Amino acid sequence: MPKHVELDASPQPTLLRALTLLTGLGFLATLYLGLFVAGTDIQQGEIQRIFYIHMPSFFGAFTAFGATVVGGMLYLARKQAAWDRIALAGAEVGLAFALINLLTGAVWARPIWNTWWTWDPRLTSAAVMCLIYAAYLMLRAGIDDSNQKRNFMSVYGIFAFVSVLTTLFIIRIVPETIHPVIVGASPQNAQGSFEATSGVFMALAPSMLLWLTLMPATLIWHRYRLETRREALERLKFQALGD
Amino acid sequence: MMMKLAGLASVLLCLLLISGGAGGSDHDETVPYLRTGGFNVPVLAGWENQSTDEIAQFHLAEHSATIRTAIVALDDPLAASQAELANWIDAGSVSPVYSGKVNLADGTWHVAIFEPDADISVSIMARRVGERTVVISFIERDESNRILMLTMAQEDESQRRAHTELVAATDLLMSPLAGEHGRVSEIKLSSGAWALYPGAGHTRMGMVFGNDSFLALAKGPIGVKLATLADAYFTVLLGFFITPDNSGYLALGLAAAFVTLGLLVFSYFWRARSLDQDAALIRHLARADD
Amino acid sequence: MMTPFLACVLAIIAKDLRAEFRSRELLSVMALFALLSVLVFSFALELDREARAEAVSGVLWVTLIFASLLGLNRSLAQESDQGNLDALLLAPVSRSAIFAGKFAGNALFTGAVGLALLPLMTVLYNINMVAPGVIVTTVVGTVGLCSIGTLLATMTAQTRAREALLPIALLPVALPFLLTAVRATKGALNGAPEWQVWLQLLAGITVIYVVLCLLLYGYVVEE
């Protein structure tokens, strides 16, 4: 007879509750800064504010995918299922963030570039990134044996990250992008760049910080707990059915 | 094992460094802009800024000239120009001494020149924006001068100089003063590269931009003054733009971001709920065993 | 000098070649598929000569990727179905050597199909594909593709739904190869000088993937 305690969700640790609250408040605060405090860009109009989500979400995806590759490597080294759960959570959260990045980018491009999508190198590499992690999740769902699954997915997570980096790296070498670079040198033919003034940075810096750290950390932690519980229940279910 | 991982980590790190390497930053100097009344115009350095929340207005006392930009709630450019003119003279409806049309990059501009009195000349360019009209006026009050600004489509688009249009405009507007011009000199101003045609009776300036000639005419040999005023007026005209209204797209983008994030968080709740159901099932099975 | 590593690699290649020589299962399927694919593309794009000339490097690489998927699936499925893989793992050789052997075998077969495609496409599309630049790109690209392909096929061969999983796993990860190889091939055909930059990129990615596969193969055949 399985113990009663393991069946129900364990109570959330205080730190997680605090983190969730902080992330939620931070999200609202950065939204407020981006939508109401930062000035309207005179060239691009209101749509420029989408940038306060667009760019941070890309970096958030990067943090989350980083969790996937680090989790995978540590799983291979230590064989502790916890690292694999972090890797899975990272892939899921990262994919959601990367999708936000793509969607907000497309909505921005429509009024500024007059098209939802173009096969620009930068856009191509972002789309490839989404595809690879979507494949990660599908492949994961297709493997039954849990140890095999963890091994394979750790390896695949490493390759996924390498593909992301090589695609980004290829794109650096091809200067034909029309995507503007806000921080750093902008390519000569960038279309839709805007001057990053102090007001922009005031709204951008907190948003970047939030998406780089708190957002992925909180979401990954919640997803991690969910996976822990799912695995425990799976075991118990087989035990109970086996009895 | 650790060796392998260290090797792996260093490969990843190298890739990260390569893909992250960005060049240094260099920013262009940008012209300061004035935002008011739903539009934007460059700020004229050295001019007194008399703008309000509705209009942009710059005044240069030295040459008793004013450049005013406003959006008028009329959809006829001529009527809108006359409405703007009423700010400067008391008389009722005044007909323009010259009117024309020119297609610039941002749309069709209607050119009108008014000379209601000897001491005032008003050059106006107006463009329809939906139900309203943008009016950019140049007002000059000096009895000893007549200074006019206008834009004409080029007759021969292969010409690099606005000579043909200048002659036409002079014949039309300055005929009593027409005469041979002196040596043509090139001057570079912030609005572009102009050709200055000095003369005893009058001074003329012309610039070609796109397929249009931008012209400034003045009575008398007043080259420097004309250059200052023409540069200021056409800087405002060429620099004028309306911030696009795309808040609908902003709402769409935010909705897309919220829905994606919401779906992720919702899926957490959903999956937690199905785990609760699993737990209930296991409890049921265990009880059935007992 | 014959190290145990090299001996093992050669033994696996020899085994695969012998098996293939007897059954002709792998090459015939891959070659037939490649032929059909090129013909289908040729029919589909026939209307427009310009488009055909532009698309030819894309046709080459799409065909090669799908042909390699077929070959990889079969090659690794044979190993795991007949218990060969387990036997190999019992042998006192390093996992990297097993990988290198299977990888070399797959690269040989896929490379042969790829090189055979070049004269065929020269005839069908009326563009000279048997050029040094195209040949080098085909060889390098095939090697890169087969490295990650062999690793992923080893993974999916051990799962239930392997035929469905290999394309899903391989195609997104192979995109860096596809992007660079198509550009290099197109450049080599047009005589554009930057094709060598693309070839160098392709070679660089290939080296990275081969090294990673050698490092990581042990984990995907672990019990």
C-alpha cells in the first residue's frame, strides 16, 4: 500500500512561493514600465513597445535552453533523474519563450517591414531553434523506457544546443540580415532600428533581468515539481497494478 | 567521464563565445525632433520655439520669419491653407497667387503662395491625412523683401539642377524683377545641396530631391538670409512625419505573448489536475486490494 | 600501425560491406529512392527552366537527406533487431570505435548514392554537376550528415516507433548542414566565389558534430 503522503502534491516550499510572487509582480512591473513609462517611439509608433517583450523573451529562451544542456550533461555525469527533469523543464519553458519571441517579432514586422515573415537569416535561425526543441519534446514522448529516455534526451539536448549555436554562428557570418541590432553595431541595411535612449533602457533593463533569471527559474521549478510528482505516481501506479 | 564532460563543456563554450561576439557600437548623431499635435518636425537650431500642444512654430526675429506646422480639421488642402492664413491676416478669403501640386515620398502636397499685402508673403504646402490636412507655412513680414518657397515636379527628370523650374517660377512670380543671374554657387545645407543664383534684382535657390525641384525666391541680393530661411523651411517639410498609429498591432503582439505564456501555465494546472486523478485511481486500486 | 580502435572500425566496416554485398538491401533501396526523388522533382519543376536551375542544389540535398534517413534506419535497425549491437557492446572495444565503424559504413553508402546522383542530375537538369566543388561539398556534407544521423538512428532504433522518430529527431538538427551545403553547392555551380566560405563552415560544423558524436555515443548504447 503506497503511502498517503506521496500521492498528494507536496506543499510548495516558501522560497518557490516567494519566487512566484516576485516573478508575477516583476512581470506586471516591467509591463507597466514598457507600456506606460517608456516614451512612444516617434518613428515606429506604439508597436515599438513590443520590443520590451520581444528581445527579453529571446534571452529567456536562451537561459532555459541553457538549463536543458547543463541538466543533460550533469545527468550523463551523475545519473540523477533530477538533472533530467531540469533539462525537460528547460526545453518546455524555452520553447514557450522562443515562440513568444517569434510571434511578437512577426507582429512587429507586419507594420514596420510590411510583412509577417521573411526568410531573413536571423528569423530563420530563430525558427530553427523552435523546431529543434519541438522535436526534442516529440522525441521524448516517443521513448518508453525511462532510463533510456533520460540518456537519449540528455544527448539530444546537447546536440539541440549545438545546433542553436551553429545556426546563430552561421547567421553572424552572413551580414545580409535586415533585422536591427539595438545593442551594438547595427548592420548597414537594418530596417526599423531605433535609437536606444535612456527611457528605452529604463524599461528594457528590468525586463531583460526578469526574463533572463526569474521567469525561467520560476517556471522551470514549477515544471520540475510537476515532473517529480508525475514520475512518482507513475511508479506507484505500476506497483498498484502489479500487486 | 569527467574528462569527456570537460571536453564537451569547452566545445560548447567556444561556440558560445564565437556566436556571441558582436562588433563595437557607433551611433549616428540624430537631429532633435519636436513631437506635438500627433506629428513630428525637426527642431530648428537658433530659432525661437513658439510651439504649443497643437502646433509646431519656430520664429526667427532677425529675419522676421515664422515657420508653422499644424494639422487642420479640413479635408480640402486649399481651404486648410486659407484657414491657416487667417492666423496672420485679418482679411477674409484670399486667393493664392500661385498654386500647384507635387508628389513627394510621403504623398501629394498642395503648394499655395499668398501675398495679401505688400509687407507679408506666405508660402504654404499642405497634404491631406485622412479627414484632416497637414499645413506647413512659411510667413515672412518684411516690406523690403519678398521671400517665397515652393516645390515643383521636375520637367526633365534627368536634370540634376532645378534650373528650368526656377526660371518658370521666377517668370510666374517675380516677373517685374526678372533678369540675368550672376555666378551660380553650390552650397551644402542640412536640408541638402543647393544651387544659389545671385542677381541684382533677386536671388534664387534651387535643389533637386527625388524627381522634384525645391525652390526659394527672394527680391533683392540677400543670399545668406535666403539660404537660412530656405534651409529651415525645407528641413521642416522634408523632416515632417506622422508617428504611425499601430497600437492595434501592439495589442495583438501582447495578446500573442500572453496567450502563449498563459497556455504554458494553464498546462501546468491541467497536468497537475490529471495527476490528482491518477492519485485518486491509485488510492482506489490500493483500497480494492485491501 | 594497427591500433585496437582502428582494427575495430575496419572490422565493422568490413562486416557492413560484406552484409551489403550479399543482400544488397541498403544500397538498392537508397539508390532507388534517390532516383525516384530526383525524377519526381524533375517532373514537378519541369515547367520552369529558371526555377529548375535555381532549385537543383536544393533537390540534391533534400534527396540526399531523405535517402540517408532510409539507409540509417535500416542500417541501425538491423544491428539492434538481430542482437548485433548487444554483441558489439559485449566486445572489449571502445564505444567510440563502434560509432566510428557504423558511421564510416553509413557515410560510404550515402556518399556513394550522393556521388551517383551527380551525373544523373547533370543529365536530367542539363547543368554540369560533376564539378570539383560540388563533389567536395557532397562528400563533406554526407560525412557530417551521417555522423549525427548514425548517433540518432542508434537512439531511435532502440525505441518502438523508430521509423517515425528518426526524421523528427534528425531533420531539425541537420538544418545547419542543409543550410551550408545548399549554399556551397549553389555557389560552386554559379561560380560565386563565396562558396568556399560556405564549404569551410560546413566542414567546421562537420568536425564539431563528429567530435561530439564520438564523445557522446557511449551514452546512447548504454544498458
